[in-house]
Amino acid sequence: MISVEAAQANLLDGVAPLAAESVALAAAAGRILAEPIAALRTQPPFAASAMDGYAIRWADRAGPWRIIGTAFAGARFGGSVGAGEAARILTGAPLPDGADTVIVQEDVAREGDALVLTGDGPPRQGAHIRRAGLDFGAGEALLAAGTRLMAPQIGLVAAAGHAAVRVHRRPRVALLATGDELVLPGAATGTDQIVSSNGVMLAALLGDCADVHDAGIARDDAGALRAAVEACADADVLVTIGGASVGDHDLVKPVLETMGARFDFWKVAMRPGKPVMRGRLGGQHVIGLPGNPVSAFVTALLFVKPLLHRLGGAPAALPMLHPARLDGTLPANGNRQDYMRAVAVRDRAGWRVTALPTQDSSMLRTLASANALLVREVGAPAVDHDGPVSFLLLDSRQDVA
């Protein structure tokens, strides 16, 4: 067996992001930039009013003024503001020539074309004006390669004049469950059969970072398994579920080896999920996961998802470990790193974690009640109430530095 850390390092060693492709901004959410982004235009492209009011000269700030026209957003006032003059201006409208300040409409009173000061007036020259290039200028570097495009970044790229971006291709992953005892969700079960929940569960876990194909169930037959693997040949990553141990019907490793696969490891010192395999079949990454549902989920979170993140171009691939205080007590840990289903709650003092009472690796109800995995290192000593522990969040979108 190798450690979790060694297995993760082996998994990511030498793995390069997939090739770049151009996608429309509307399809770019969550993708990783393959190339830096620079502004194609200046934003704002002209000095614009930040408020509804009147464009004036600072020298005339005491008033009164004569109104000579109106500047609308998208339709500038074509004249020039001179001494004692003002132009009505709406938010976002270009500042008229001659004007250098905007006085807000709440500080003045208008009667016809006459305007007088009734409030404090503008606090400084240039008040309520967004200068040209306040956000960015044409040619300015905006986002580095490796940036994940979320809603704010996509808005920035759009404002900078881009309709599409170059991002790393999303990896294609095929999920292949194995076992005569399995049937698909919704299908009738035989006397000795159970529902295969792992495929849909892992598709939900991995779908934010990969294009997932659930290849169904391969029977416990070498020929059927080989045919099912061959049908997944176009995937960047093949994830087998079940059949990765050493039982009489655990055919995944020997069948893949007859097809030319080479494996780097096939046992990891962890609980749950010891029987994990990592190898290559030609240019395809192969990860074999255990069949117990909780084991499959935990190992997919620790091994499959980091590989997909790296292939998709993310510089940081591994899940984030958080410090916390323990609610309850824990005994000393043994010779395998333990990932206990737990509930983490954050308050003003930081995170507190409670291990759930049942930790059987087949129990999805416990997993569904958890939002975290409490991580116990190999040989970790007993922990008293309020003692220090570490955990992983099951939903990485909640991760905070």
C-alpha cells in the first residue's frame, strides 16, 4: 500500500492540461483560461456621468446656469458647455465638451431653462464623473492563463470586447460499473441484486469539471468487461467502479492488463477505499475505484476529481484541507488514513466538526447527512473535545482560504 499523499502525487505527476479550444462566453462558465486575456477596448471609452444631474464647469459651481441641452446614455450632447451654462445629463451619458463636473439633481432647482443651486453643490472638480479608462485601457492585461472563469470574470471579458475565449478542453470521463449483482436505477431487482447508485452519484460529483459518460454496468465476465472498456476508448479518463479488489470475480485489473494497461498502484492506505488502482491504457488514464458507495465517493473526490481538474487546466487540483475544533472525542487512529463522514459548522470562532456516529462504507444515508470528511492521519493520537482536527468539505464550492 502507498499513502494517500503519495498516490495523489503519482496521479498528478507529469499530467498536463488538455489542448485549448475556443468557446463562446455563454459556454465558458467554470472553464480555465488557456491564454491570458487583454482588453480590446477602453472601459469606459469616454468620460461619463455617474449620476443624474447637470454637467457644468467647476468655475461656475455657484450658479446660476442656463440649460442648453441634454446628454443621454448612448446619445451625447453635441454642443459645448460654456460660462454660466449647464447641460442636463443622465447616468452613463458622455460628458459634454467644456464641462468638467457634474452637479446632482438633488442640489439644484430648475424652472424652464433656468437652474439655481439649492444644496451643497459638487464637492470637488470632476465630481460624479467616471474618467475614460477608469476600469481598464485597451491593451491592458486583465486575466492570466490558468484563471477559472466565473461570473465576474466572464463579465470582465465581455466588457473588454471579447465574444469568445481560449480555454482548456474539458476532460471526457467514462464511468463503468462492474458486477452481476447490479441493476440500473429504476430497474427491477432480482432476488440477489441491488441498485447501482455509484454511476449517477459520481456523474453528479464530477460533472462540474468534466463531460461525463455513464457507460452502465459490465457483467463479471472477462469478455464483457473487455468489450465495455473498448467502448470507452474515446474517454480521456476511464473510471471503473467495483471489481478492483482480489476476489474471484474482481476482474478489472487482470482484464485491463491483458489489454496493455500498466498500473502504478492498486492499494492505498486509507479508510474507506483501500482498493484503488491507477494506471494508463495507451493514452487513457485509468482509475479503478471500490464498489462500496461511500468508498467510491471518497476515492473519486480524492483521486478522480483532482486528475480532472489538472487535465482541465486548474493550477490547484487537490481538495482544500481546513482546520477545525472537534465536537466530541475520537480514539487514536491506526495505520490507514481515515476519512470520516462529518458535519462541519462555521461560527465566529471558526469551524467545528462533529463525526457522524455510523461510518460503514456502504451507507449512503450517512454520506447524504454529511457535508464534510473529517481527516485522521495515520497514527493520529486520540482527540479530546475541542481538540484540533482537519476536514474536507464535500462541496468544494464552499471552500474558503
